[in-house]
Amino acid sequence: MNAAKAFFGSTIGQKVVMAVTGLILFGFVLVHMAGNLQVYAGPTKLDEYGELLRKAPALLWGARLVLLGSALAHVWAMLSLTKVNMDARPTGYRVETYKKSDYASRTMRLTGITLGAFIVFHILHLTTGTVHPQFVEGAVHNNFVFGFQAPLVSGFYIVAMLCLGLHLYHGVWSMTQTLGLAHPKYDLLRHAAATAFAAIIVAGNISFPVAVLAGIVKPAAPVIAQATAPADATSVRE
Amino acid sequence: MSSGNGKTLNLTLEVWRQKGPKDPGKFVTYDAHGISTDMSFLEMLDVVNERLNEKGEEPIAFDHDCREGICGMCGLVINGRPHGPRGATTTCQLHMRSFKDGDTITIEPWRATAFPVLRDLVVDRSAFDRIIASGGFISVSTGNAQDANAIPVPKEAAELAMDAAACIGCGACVAACPNASAMLFVAAKVSHLGLLPQGQPERESRVTKMVAKMDAEGFGSCTNHRECEAACPKEIPVQFIARMNRDYLKASIFAGRREARAGDSA
């Protein structure tokens, strides 16, 4: 018990929490993006996918709890470490110059906070439909298309995804560093992999609102809207 | 000093002046004219101090010792860069030819809670000593010295250990880090012992104790900006930080889990 207290109380322990929860969330956004690519496979595909995800409510809610827990732990580690870091350098320099840090690494808090706000909006928008004027339970494809037809909403999605790209570009590499997954032989690979993952996720996700606004992805025939959802699944995953 | 190319510079210095640890401190502007490009940065400050002395003013306090880049005593933040604009260079090895005539140079002390300013540009780096004292050593029983070649060390491990051991403890990593983190310093010290056979018996306890001490001294955490690596006069790479993280994780998860047997005292 004392060992656990020491570990989670240490800056490295908290960084490990940040890295592990970040890895879970990163895995989720990758799968989430890949799943949504089905929107290009016709108007019924996404609805079927949504139904599939809701087939086992225990599994779905289990996954949601893990994600929620990860997000909360990620934020906890951020708050705790930010406090440590601010206390460690209360007086800054008059001249600030940077050599190896980059825009992504220096804006992790900003992009992270933006993503936090985005996640709340995203759930209210396409999961619960609270802020989606044309939301129909279970009609994943149409909710998706009608949702992105609003340019302001699409704009926010695109900005948020650019933030996600910056966050992952630094975060994925940083995660390998924190978990000690470093070896001189593979160091260039770590940067390349972080860049590639960030680029793939951003490109995939931004393609959705763009495809809708460009009219490439169109709403499905109205029949789709009556796809039945299980009574206990209160939400729809796009 | 040989004449070199015989050029001189007229510079303006913006120097942090602080009478003592409790003094709020302020920037003071000094004129530094006729500075030879062959001078080191510290020699330039010597000249400025000599002129201040002649005028009966208090000279600028700064740390220095060997002036050949190996002791780790000198260290100034010059135009926002610890040890100045050149890579792999300590302040004492930085020469005035790195500056242009008419330049304004801002000189600040290392900024970190764990490195309180004692006076002007001098900071107290004894936090580093306390981190070393907490575990940055190997325990050697006295007796006859072992035959030098009795313990084989892989060439690669020896080279890596030497890379880490190049750390002179100047604190530029802390000064450069936006979080004033000492991770590069501690990682170098943990690694240079942890890579060698002699460092194995205390490998787990060492990393645990040194990280705990580092945190207790009030250094920040690592956000992987790699500014430390850029500022390090010995070019110690952040891969050592990853290595320390790995050691710390292993030690935290596995250390002290030996199955107890009857009669054990510990």
C-alpha cells in the first residue's frame, strides 16, 4: 500500500497514469475513426455498426466506464503535475526562447482543454442528441449527415480534430518516453509512428464533416430512421 | 591571450542584480564597450566587473571555477538560453565571437524553486548534491581491490554509461526546462551507475530514492519538451530519461516482493 502511495504520489508515477490513460484514449480514437470510415460504405452500414455496438450493453457500458475513468485520471494527472510544475518555476525568464520543444508540446494543456470541451459537446451532439436538432435515436447515418450539415458544428469538429492531431503528435511520442519504451535503435521510429498516427486520425476524422459539406456523403432514405434500438441503450454511437 | 582577429565589440548588458535571497532583485543595464571577440563570456564579465570596481560599485556575482568546461560551476541564462546560444558549450567556453557588435545581451540566473538565487547570478544548487546523497553512488566494501578486468562490461554498456557520466551537474537542464524539472540530471546519474555491473545491487533502491528526493526538492515534472537535451553542454540525450522511467516503473512494481521465509529478520 505504501509502495502504491509512493508511486502515485511521485511525478513519474503520475506521468505513467497520464501515459497509460492516454494510450487507452488514443486506442479509442483510432478505433472510433476506423469504425466511422464505414460511412463511406453506404447509408445503412453505419446504422448496422451502431446496432452491433449496442448489442451487448454490459460490454458497451464497460467500455464507456473505462474511457470515462481514463479521461478523469488523465485530467487528474494533468492538474496535479501542472501544480508541481508551476510551483517549480514561479519566476520565469525575461527572454523566452525554445530550441527543441515545439508548438505541439507547448500547447498540450490548451489542446487538451479544447478536447475536453469537444468531448462533452460531441456526446451531447451525436450520442445523446441533446444539442442535435434533427436527432433520431438509432439513425446513426442520418444523425451524422444532418449534424455535419451545420457549418458551425463542422467547423468546431475540424478545429477540435486539429487540436487532437497536435495533442497526439506530442502525446504518443511522450507516452513512449514516459513508459520507457525507448531504444536507440528505434528512436526515429517513435517520432515517425507518433506523426503517422496523428496524421491518420486527423485526416480520417476531418474527412467526415468535409465529405458531408461537399455533398459526397448524403442522408439515407427516410426508412432508416425506424431502426429499433434496445430499450436500455439510451445512446447512439456514430 | 593571443590577438586572434583583433576585433572588439560594443555591447549592452541587461543583468539580473539581486542583493540576497530575500531581495526582490531587478535588471540593471551596463555598457560593455571594447570587448575582444577572443574573450570568453566570463572574461567579458570580469572586464565589466573590473570597471565596476574602479567606479566603486558592487561587481556582478556569478559562479565559475575551472573555466575549461568540465567542473559544472558556471551557468548563466544568456538571451533566454542556458549557457548561451551555442550547443554543447558551457558558459565559460562560450566566446564573445558568438555575438555581434551592438548586441544587447540579457543575462539571468537559473530559475527554479529548487535553485534559490543567492546573489545576482549565483544560485544554490545543493539540491543536486542531496539527490546524489540519496542514492547516486555504489556501496563498496573495503578490502583488496579487485582485479581491474575481473568484471566484464559490454562495450556498448560502457559507452552508454560514459555518455551519461559526462554530466557535470551544472543544472542547465533544470534552467532550460519550462517546468524546472531535474529529470535529465537524475536520469544521467541513475543511468551511468545502472548500466554497469557495479551498479546493479542498488539499482532499484537507487532510482526509487533519487526520484523521491528529486520530487521532494521541488523540481517539476517532465513534459518531454526536450529543452534540457538542447541546453545540456554535454549533449546528454533524453533517452536516458526514458531509461530512468523504465527503471522506476520496474522498481515500483517489482522491488521488495521477495517471498519472506521463516527466520528472516527483514
